Amino acid sequence: MKTLFETTMINTGGRDGAVYSPDNIFYMDVAKPQALGGSATTATNPEQLFAAGYSACFNSALELVLEADKVDIEKSEVTATVALIVDKDNGGVKLAVKLVVDITGISEELKRTYVEKAHHTCPYSKAIQGSVDVELSIL
């Protein structure tokens, strides 16, 4: 299988540390959110990082499927909300995601069609299929 792109990130300290790229182009402090017993901080957390990546990847997949079918839109916006929820299977925690997709310039029917196509195209959606609950909403 041909690799199209790869990247590496390093974490030290888990939820109370840092995440960075080997070349230090990307560096962010990581901290436990207050809801999980952390202090108020401007540091990020793994759920925010996942939400940022998923929203960007999903919107790129949406643009790709629209472009492939030569469908013009005014703009698209994807909001990803990532939650830690109780895992009923083992009493631990797992992820749940809500994606809210706003597409300006096409009909409601086309919005639904292309959001579904994007969900089947997006590498993040493919990677978490069957293990993370994903709810799609269309504005």
C-alpha cells in the first residue's frame, strides 16, 4: 500500500504534559479539563485535538466529494464535538462524536446526500467506524 502522507507527534506527561512534533513546528501544552479534575487552563486536551482533526478532515472529505461531482457551494463548515462517555461494556470511558455540518448554497436533499458521501470518504470516519458513536447533524 502506498503511503500518501504521514506525520509523527510525541506526548510527554499524558494529560498533564505536552504534545509536539519532532521538528517542533507544532507544540501544545496538554492538561486535564476541569470536568475531569484539572484546573482552569489554556492548555489543550486530547479530545480537543481529536475534534480539531476530525472537523478538518471531514470538511476536506466533503469538499472532495462535492468537487468530484462538480457541485458548487458557497461555503461549508463542520463543527465536531467530542465527548468522553461511560463505556457500558467495561465501565471505562470511550469517545462519542457529534458532527454538525453547515453547507451554504445547495438544497437540503443535496446536503444530506453529500454529508453521507463525506462520512463514507473521510479517513477519520473510516478509522473509528464501529468503535466510536458518531452523530451527524445538518444545518
